[in-house]
Amino acid sequence: MHAVAARAGVSKSSVSRVINGEPTVAPAIREIVMAAVAELGYVPNGAARNLVTQRTNTIAIIVSDPPAGLVSDDPMFAMVVRAASRELERAGKQVSLVLAGSDESRLRVEQYLAAGHVDGAILVSMDGADPLPAVLSRTGLPIVSHGRLATPGLMPWVDNDNHAGATQAVQHLLDQGRRRIATISGPLDMTAAQERLAAYRDTLKDTGRRSIIALGDFTRISGADAMRQLLEDDPEVDAVFAANDLMAIGALRTLREAGRRVPDDVAVIGFDDIEAALYTAPALTTIRSPMTDQAVHTVQLLLTLLTTGTATPVTLPTELIIRESA
């Protein structure tokens, strides 16, 4: 940096401001400095800069994987990690992907963050019983959750409006004249599953209809098993709202095996609008939750938290996508 300052005929502090992208530098000075940088082949010393700024310019994306492997199997998580990584890179940040699925790995993650290897973190976790959010909140680092946590106040979050989306789904089935509307719920220790089930119950209650509920775990096989249970318990079921698309896809298979026509005999609606929803037979009607937008907003919320020290939770709207299954 001394050599660049001497070649450009400016002070070292001016070179530093140009290298760090500060907007207060006059364009003429910036041009002179960058010409000297190019001529000398100067590359900033990242380690030295980090010592001065007390910043690593690195953000951790922490994926907490429940024992059942839900995170690994759900395509939504790959979409979230990819979208968040791209948004962080656009902001000039390095990305560190960290997986935590056991007590030992959670301890290592806590130690990694506390050691100052990153400036902040994004937590991707669906399990309401996951101890990791409380563990990470003790590190004092800026952390934002992708999805609302079961325990309020631990950290700011970004989530889709699960209650409104599920209400849209059930109301669509009611508008079609469906009389016996069942639901396949996700695990009830997950916030999204709780909110979607509550919306289902609230919407049916307003019409005087009873709830017909089977439990799943957000996987295809659980959706297939739950649909089989629903047909055994109430053969007159004529519509199903599955709390995510994977379970809806499993339900479609069971209905096909049982000889039930979709949507003639049983209408099916999912939630998420994953890519596979376009290729089911029939194509799946679903609630679009903008996961890519949610990931981008999560990154932006973390950057705000890093800059200002405060951040307000964000709720994003959902959209009913009508296809052939309902």
C-alpha cells in the first residue's frame, strides 16, 4: 500500500479508502489510485485487513439437519442454500457452509462461531425442538433465522405467511364444493406445520365442518402412509390439503394405487411449489412459498443487522397456484 501511495502521489489513507470502496473518495483520486494498483499488481492483504477492521468478511450458512434427514431429502433446502450463497457473494461476502446434526457438531459450530471465524450467520432449521438456535444465540454474533423459530426472541427471522397460505388452500377446496376435506400435517414440533394445521382447522371451523387429520413428517413416504390412513378412517374423503408438496406427491401415489381419480374423486393441494409439482400426474395444485425470495430477504436482513445492530422479522406473502389436481 505504501508503494501504491508513492506511485499515485497520494496518502496511504487515500489508497485505503479507495481499496475499501468508500464513497467519499473523489473520482479523480480513485482513478489515479486504481491505475497505480493495476501498474504495480497490488493485491490487498486480506489477513492484515481483517486484523484492522476486526471483520472476516465471511458469513456462515448453518444447516441444522434433523435425525430423520429431512434437510438432506427436501429440495427446498438446496434452493435456499444456493440462493443465499449467491446473494452473499453479490454483497462481497465469503460463504462458509456448516452442517450440524448431532450434539458434537453443534458444539463444534458454537466454538467455530465464538472463535471469530465469521462475522455473522444464517441458520436454516425446521425442527422446533432443535437446540441449535439457543446455542447460537449465546455466541453474541449477528444471526438471522431462515424461518420463524418456535422460541420467540432468540434472533430475527424471515418466513412465509404459512397461515395465510394454508387458508388459501382450504378455501379453494371449499369453493370447489368439497365436503370432506382432510389434511396431512407436518411434524407438530415444527413452526410451519403448526401454523398450516391451525389455518386448516380455523377455516373448516368457520364452515361447521369437522377436521380430518393424519400426521406426516414432510417426506413422500409419510404422505403416502398418511393418505392410506385417511382412506381407511374415512373412505368418503373428497379432498386433501398436504402441508408440503413432498407429502402431496406421496398422497397422489396412494390415491392412484387405491383407484381414486384425482381430482374427480379426491382433490389434492400441496404447499411450497417445488419443481416436481409441475411433473406429477396430474400436475399438483399448491401454495407457492417464494423460497428463493425468502433466502434473499434473509441475507438482506443479516446485512442490515451487521450494519445497524438491529433487524425486524419479515413475513412474505404466498400465492395459490392452480393446476390439475384441485
